[in-house]
Amino acid sequence: MAMQIDPQIVERFEALAGPDVADGLERNGLEGAAEGVLPLWPDCRKIVGPAQTLKLVPPGEGPESAAYDTLRAVVAGGQGSILVIDNGSRPTVNSFGGIVGTTSKHYGVAGCVSDGAMRDINEYKALDFPCYASGPALTSIRTRSSSAGYGIEVTFAGLAVRPGDLVFGDENGVLIVPRDRIEAVLETAELVKGTEERIIAAIRGGQDPVAAHEVVRYDQMLTET
């Protein structure tokens, strides 16, 4: 089973938006934005949870079946986990399908993110199973991929991801928070969000917009310690 994250921590992340988390990462000197990975349909649900990883590679380059290892990864990840698929820098190749989507839902997996494509989007929508990827696909995973393993460190959209890292996804995109920096990033993200809310309140209250930014040293918010 994937490493668990304190439910209260998950709940606090759920109250944030992607840009809040991105600011928390940046203030802590971390890169975490999975560029090019987006929700596959409007109103796709937000996801927050621990990563269960899977590495897919071109056919013949991995020792295992892509389809079978994806199912194994889902079962091993279990309740509340988020499947993170490293599709081997192949953004147009299918990496996930409807049967494994149904299996994921059955085993309590909270969602799936991939730096490759996905098909059967209609099935994920019907399941209310959130999926984030590089885009849609039509062709099968059969004959197009093999597996190099699951539950291992992978490279997802250029980011190193380990089992138990926190995965965050919303309409803005997907972010990865290293498991040993989760609380620090959360606290900083909440602080930055609160500061920006005060700026908005000041502007709505009639304060000059530039002055409202200057008083909190807006340009230095993500670099000052």
C-alpha cells in the first residue's frame, strides 16, 4: 500500500488551489509543476494524496506487461493513493484505459496522473474518477508499451517522483510535493494565500492597488525568508 498522508494535511491542501501550492513550493526552493499535464475534462475533481508510481517504456524495453503491471500498481497503491504514470517521454502514447480506471475506483484509488495520453475518458467521467494527462488518445496500450516497474522512483513530466510524495491536481494543473517537505510547503502556501487575500480585501476596501501590494512586499514574497 502507498505511504499514507495525515488526513488533516490532505484536508488543508484541499482548501488550496494549484497556484497556492506552486507558490509554497517556490518559496521553499522546490520545482513541482508538472508542465503539460492537465485535467482531461471540465469539472474534473481536485485530487490530493500520496503517489503510487508506475514506469512505462516502449515495448520490449521493460520486463513486464504494461497492462498487468498497471493493475498490480493500482492494487498495491490502494485506498486514497494517486497513480503517477511516467510514460517515458511519450506524450501522445496511451498510458491508461477504462478497465484499469474501473479497477482503480474499486480499490479506492483517488485519481491518476500521467505525462502520457489516456483514452476512455467517457468512462472516467461516468465513474467520477479524476484523470490528468497530456491529452486524449484513441489507440490501445497493447503493443505500444511495457513496464519497467511500479512503486519505484520515476520521472514524471521532468520531475523526480517517489512513492509517498504528495500529488495535487486541480483545474490549474498538477504539482508534486516531496514527501519530506509536505508540511513546510503547506504552511508556506497557506501563508502566501492569506497574504494575497489581504491584498484583495484592501483593494476592495478602497486602498490604492499598488500600495496594497507594496505594503506586503509582493515582489519579494516568494524569495524572502
